[in-house]
Amino acid sequence: MKLLEDRIEKDKVVLPGGVLKVDSFLNHQIDPVLMREMAREFYRLYKDEGVTKVLTIEASGIGIAVPCAEEFGVSVLFAKKAKTANLSDEVYTADVFSYTHKTQNKIFVSKQYLNESDRVLIVDDFLANGQALLGLIDLVRAAGATVVGAGIAVEKGFQNGGKIVRKMGIRVESLAIVDEMKEDGTLSFRKQ
């Protein structure tokens, strides 16, 4: 998606260790106009899949998941990273390692909101090593629901997450795939 690639080029910060910061418009401060355009593109890509629910993980995925679910006319469900007092004991859980925070987390979704009749589109801001996406897939499968695919804003194509999930037979549509990130801040995008 050229609009997203152009915005990444304009506002990105590249840090040592392969860290791409796009928090000025995607995952800290959010550009709602850009989110709407990305949601429309995910709808175009998945409109024939019978999506009944959009699933993401708190907190960064919510900004794109809400307008995406609105395009499909369905609810957003987000996996929580902490079991709160108001979350029942009837939950699906999965373990997710966060490379950003260097921690192992358990994520939770209430069984009340995810069941075998759901056709789930997973949406997230980034795909790098794939741990968050794999955890979300585990939650959907635990419910007996169907993963129709994953909609990713930015994929780091030089890391393994996308390859792993695609080898599982799950459709992954990324709006911008960064194939190379140099220390001087230069990025190379995959032609799509």
C-alpha cells in the first residue's frame, strides 16, 4: 500500500538492532485517516471470507482493528495481556513472547466472545517474529473458530514471522513489507 509506505518513509525512526519506530502515526499516536484507508484495504482483501469478528491484541492493534471491524460490520475482540478482575475464569489463553519487552506473557480472550461459528480476521500493527500472531491463532483454534487470515500493517519481511505463519497455510496480507532495514535508516519495501 503506497500510502502506508510513503508515510513510513516520511516519519520513521530506525534504531539499532532492527527496531523500526512508527509510533508517530501507527502505534502510539494514531492517524485516524490512515487507519481508515488501511481498514478499507483489508476489507477489499478479505470481503469474500465471511468475516464475523476482527481479533487483535492490546494495545497497539486496537487502533487499526476498530475501523477494520467497522468496514466489515462486525465486532472487535482484543486479547488482554493481563487477567483483570472483571474477566471471568472462562477464558482461552495462549503464551506469547514479546521481543520488544523481552518478557513471556499470557494473553486472554473470554469464551463468551469467541466460538466455533466465528470466522476471524486477525489484525495487528506489526509482524516480525510472529509470536503475537501465533498466540492469536492459538486462541482462535482453541475456540474451534476459523482463522480466515491476518491483516498486518507493517511486516518485517527479513524476519521469520510471516514465513512461519504462511507455512501453516494461513493467508497473511501485509500492507507494507520491509525487506531490508539499514542502520542509516534506509528501507527497502517488497513490491506487491
